[in-house]
Amino acid sequence: MGNDSDNISTRLTYLLIGGGIGAILALLFAPKSGQELRGDIADATRKGIDKSREAAQELSQRAGEYYEVTRDRASELYSTASEKVSDVTQKAREAAAGQIGTVSAAIEAGKKAYQEEKRKTELSGRIEAAPNYSDKTS
């Protein structure tokens, strides 16, 4: 985009220079008095300056339009990227929360299994250690 505006401004500059040279040559070769010639040169100079101002104003407006379009597009891209990052972040949080829940459940299940085995071991140890009174007499 910057290359196009440079190309336009270069062409505009060459056009203005060429037009100015042509106007001056036409004035110099026309059969007029010195005062008329100076007046015509002054008029041509004023017209050239006015055209230059108009061209510069038009170029400025186009640059402003390009800026607005570019800014709006950049804003849209930023908004889209921001939404996607937010979605990915939310999914990552949900996945992490699910993993934490799974790990917590596994830890709780492990604790319960350990306590159950410990209780069974303690009960079986009491039964084996208990005295054995049998009715048999030897």
C-alpha cells in the first residue's frame, strides 16, 4: 500500500513539473509585452499552486481512507484473535479443572482402599492373635 502512494505522488510531481514547464515555455514564446508576460506567469504560478494544494488534499483524504480501512481491519483481526485465545484459555482451564478433579478422585479412592485394607489387616491380625479355646482335651 505504501508503494502505491509513493508511485502516485511521484507521478503527480512529474505531472506538475511538466505542466509548469509547458506553461512557462508557452508564455515565453507568445508575443506579449513584459508586463503582460509577468502577469501571465504569476497567474500560471497561482494556478499551479492551487492545483498542487488540491492534489495534496486529495492525496491526504485517500491516505486517511486507507488508514481508516487498515485500522478497522486490524481491529477486526485483533478482536478475532482475542476471542480465539479466550476460547482456548477457557478450554484449557476446563481441561485442567477436569484433570484436577480426576486426580483428586483417584487420591480419595486410594485413601479409601488403603484404609479398608488396613482395617482388614488389623481385623485378621486380631483373629489370628486371639487365643484359641477349643473344647478338645488332650
